[in-house]
Amino acid sequence: MLRNVLSWGAAVVALGMVWTATATVPGDDEGFTPLFNGNDLTGWTTFLDPNKSATPEEIWSIKDGVIRCEGTVNGYLITTDEYENYVLKLEWRWPDPKVGNSGVFVHVVGPDMIWPKGVEAQLQNGRAGDFWLVGDFKLDVDPARRDPRVGRHYFRMKEGVEKPNGEWNTYEITCKGDKITLVINGVLVNQGEKAELTKGKILLQSEGAPIEFRNIKIKKLD
């Protein structure tokens, strides 16, 4: 009898662990709504480095439901609305075999500039999933993963999560209360808590290299 009780207890604990893991790594599209309609930039605005002469149309284009960023001029797409308590899901890929750089910002506030205050979920080729705290943004991240050379940079937990250049990757960014969680291709790669802000705009970077985005969607959390 005692053995049966212990076995049942272990099963309950194991089930609870599985539920917790799946709850923190969302994996389906139920409840998501498009943040990009696939045809134009409705709901988004553009900003480019004012010291450069490029136009937004030279940097950003849309074809076959894909946002294509030419990338040679620093700037970004940014949502017109602010968001809080949500899961953001998107896909990205690098069309060029060379190393590229970009990022997804959340909780963006303040005036347009290079770069505005917020939390960057890194997309740099080979470093996707790192945190960059921009504009002196405050977020508690495991100090063991802090870059010893740059204090506002925190490394991801796991390596080898990105697909080869040319293939689509999936980013899931969960902002719930003061916590931020990053999942790449189904793998938990970073998390932080005690964010100083829990609401703001969402931003996609143009930062030196061509990059493509598609299937950008959001799910509001209670």
C-alpha cells in the first residue's frame, strides 16, 4: 500500500513538472492574432538613422507575406500600439550566408532614436536568445550569464538552437507581469524578472544585414 502511494505521488510530481514546462513554452497558435497582416505595414511605423539618406522603402519591403529588411541603414519597424502581458511569436531567417545582426525589442518607450529604451531579444546570427538591456533598462537576469565585457549583455542558457542560414527560425517571447521569457525553436534560452516596465511597443531592428520576418502574431495573457 505504501509503495502504491509513493508511486502515485511520484507520478503526480512528474505530471506537474511536465505541465510547468509546457506552460512556460507555448507551442500552438490558439488565441494568437496577426500583428503583421502579410500585405502592408498597417499597425507599424518606420524609423531610420536621421544621419543617413535612405528612405524606408529602400530598407523595408513586403513580398509573399514576408517582411524583407535590406539592413544597411540602422533603424526599425515599431508598433503603433503598446502591449503588455502577451506572447509574441514570429519567424525570422537570414537570406545571406554571412553573419547578420538584428533584434526584437519589447517594452519600448520614449522618443525615436538609435536605439530607444527597451529589452532586446537578440537575433544576431549565432547569438539569438541573448538579452541586451538598452537605454539603461532594468531587468534581473542570472548574473552568471552576464557578459564580463559589457554589463548590459546577458548570454543565453543554451547553444546550438538556431537553424542554418536560409532556414526559418521561430521566436516566442513571453512578457507576463515583470517577467520576460525567450524560446527559440521550442527551446527555452533566456529569462529575466523584475522588469522596470511591463508595457511598451514592439520593435524589429534593421542593423547592418538583410533579414526576413513572417508570421508575426500575438496572444494576450490574462
